[in-house]
Amino acid sequence: MWSHKPAKLVFLQLWIARASCFVNIAFTPNQGLQGQTTMSGAPFPNTNWTSDKVVDGNSNQTAAEGSCAIMDFDQNYQSVWLKVQLGRRFNVAYIELYLRNEHLLGRSSGFSIYAFYDDTFDPASLSPNDFAYHHDPLSGCPTPVQNITINRLVRQIVFINNRPDGFQTNCPERNNSRYTSIEICEIKVMGCDTGRYSTGCFGECPSCKNKNCDAFNGSCIDKCPDPNALTEECIVCADGRYISNGYCVKCKGHCRNDEHCNKLTGECDSGCASQWTGSFCDQCIDHFYGRDCRTQC
Ligand SMILES: *[C@@H]1O[C@H](CO)[C@@H](O)[C@H](O)[C@H]1NC(C)=O
Ligand SMILES: *[C@@H]1O[C@H](CO)[C@@H](O)[C@H](O)[C@H]1NC(C)=O
Ligand SMILES: *[C@@H]1O[C@H](CO)[C@@H](O)[C@H](O)[C@H]1NC(C)=O
Ligand SMILES: *[C@@H]1O[C@H](CO)[C@@H](O)[C@H](O)[C@H]1NC(C)=O
Ligand SMILES: *[C@@H]1O[C@H](CO)[C@@H](O)[C@H](O)[C@H]1NC(C)=O
């Protein structure tokens, strides 16, 4: 009986590792992961409701807890943003956004999320390439905890909200939907290191260009233009050459039937020509030597 126990234990540990699929890249201090934050305006006066509270590991959604980033709504902002800059570029799967949940969701109505590949962000010129999510202000109030899919290589996540002329929402801020504010308690940025995906981030992207693979299933995202590409840098070798340390070099050996060597390994997949041996078919069989291995010792 006792011999079944260890097997069960191993199974349990595996299950736990799989259950925590992704890592919070913006706040996992024991792995040195900490996002840096900035927001477009000052925190509410005489408080500690600063932008860094969105990456403090406390997702409590009330202001009194002191773990939210909150601006002063009475400043009548028509445009606000808050950004989380990651330590470097990561393969981000999704974010969990925790809004302040004290009947003030109207202030966040109509917000957008952008996810940037590099560390430039200009609120005045946003590209659809970086767009990730928009809350439709006529679809009711935003839900207080949102799960937003990103699934790409990202350096910065930005929450942005605007109140252009004629803005309408059916989640009004009391009687005033003309203004907005930052009212965010946590942004968890869930993902893996660049080049990794899913299940505890143990998955390694196959030879994808730019090491860019789907964060959930590992499929390559940037395809090489030539399907014969051998590496993630999209290197293609001609027949009779193979890849070695990132360069195409001449096949070393003599393959059976004058076949070309394998472009990835340099080996002869269907064996060596007569008189030759070794995995590259570049050595003479026993008792022979010479350029063509035909001279007997
Ligand atoms: C801000 O936080 C500091 C340190 O945690 C504390 O000493 C200070 O009283 C706080 N200020 C306000 C206005 O809550
Ligand atoms: C959130 O913080 C408030 C204020 O500190 C506290 O009263 C409340 O119980 C907390 N909520 C949760 C779910 O922990
Ligand atoms: C968000 O979605 C992921 C999977 O896509 C899931 O693992 C996670 O539990 C979700 N988080 C919340 C808060 O619903
Ligand atoms: C908004 O409501 C407050 C009371 O809740 C009232 O004093 C104020 O006049 C209203 N403002 C507008 C623009 O209707
Ligand atoms: C991985 O997911 C992407 C996006 O959802 C999908 O297009 C692709 O076919 C999936 N690949 C595999 C191998 O399931």
C-alpha cells in the first residue's frame, strides 16, 4: 500500500504547478519582477493613492485600504492614462484589471487598454497595432474585475480614457459623464518570459521568428517568409549546406547516393557513401585512408 503514496504526491505537485499557469510579471517580488508605473495626473490630494499601488500585490477594491491609484475626479479631467512598464519585454497572456468598486465605475466607462512592444508611448498618437481592448460606454458599466486577453510580446501596458465632445455612456458618473479619472486598484500582468508559454511557463516556443509564440498554445506568431527557414531568425540554407552556429556551412561528408546532408544537423540521414563512416560521413572506414578513402593501409 505505502508504495502508492509517492506517486500520488508527485501527481499533486504537478497539478499545482499547472494550476498556476502564468506569472504576474508586474508583481512577483521573489522573482525580482516589479512593474514601474506612471500616471497622467496627481494622486488625490493628501493621500498615498499613487500609481504604483496598481502593482503592489493588493487587489482590494476600496480606497480606504490605501492600495489603489486614484486621481481627483473634481479636477474635471477629459483625458487620463496610467501605464505599467515591465522590467523588460515579456510574452503577456492576459491582464486582470481591478477597478475601484465603490459605485464609481462610471468614471472608468469607455476606457481602453493598449499593449506596447517597446517602451515608447505617446497618448496623442496611438496605433491600432497596439490596441488590446475598449470598453463600449453604451454597454453598461465596466465590470469591476476584467480579464483582458493580450497574447503578444509586450513591454508596457497602458490604461487610457478620454471624454471627447459628445461622449455618451449609460454608466453615468452620478450626473456627470463629461469627465473621467483614474480609479484602479490593481493590474496583474500575467504571462511568461519572452520565448516561453503556458503551463507554468515551462513551454518553450519552437523555432519561431523573434521567439514570438502564442502565450497560451505555443504556436508561432511571426511566421518566416520562407517556410524552409531553419531558425527563428529565418535563416534558409541552400542544398548541400547546413546550419552551424547561425551560419550556413558546406556539408562535411559523403552521403549515400550523393544525397545532401540534413540542413539542421549536417548528418547524412540515409547513411554514408561507400568507404565513408561517422555521423557526418567524413571519416574513412577501417583499413582505408586518402582523399577518397580508397587507399588501403
Ligand atoms: C502615506 O504613507 C506613509 C508611509 O506608509 C505614511 O507615513 C503617511 O501617513 C501616509 N500618508 C497619508 C496621507 O495617508
Ligand atoms: C478591503 O479593504 C477594506 C478597507 O481596508 C476592508 O474593510 C475590506 O474588508 C477589504 N476587503 C477584502 C475583500 O479584503
Ligand atoms: C483570466 O483568464 C485566465 C485564462 O484565460 C484564467 O486562468 C484566470 O483565472 C482568469 N482570471 C480571472 C480573474 O477571471
Ligand atoms: C448634479 O447633481 C448634484 C446633486 O447630486 C447637483 O447639485 C448638481 O446641480 C447636478 N449637476 C448637474 C449638471 O445636473
Ligand atoms: C493557438 O491559438 C491561436 C489563437 O487562438 C490559433 O490561431 C492557433 O490555431 C492555435 N494553435 C494550435 C496549435 O492550437
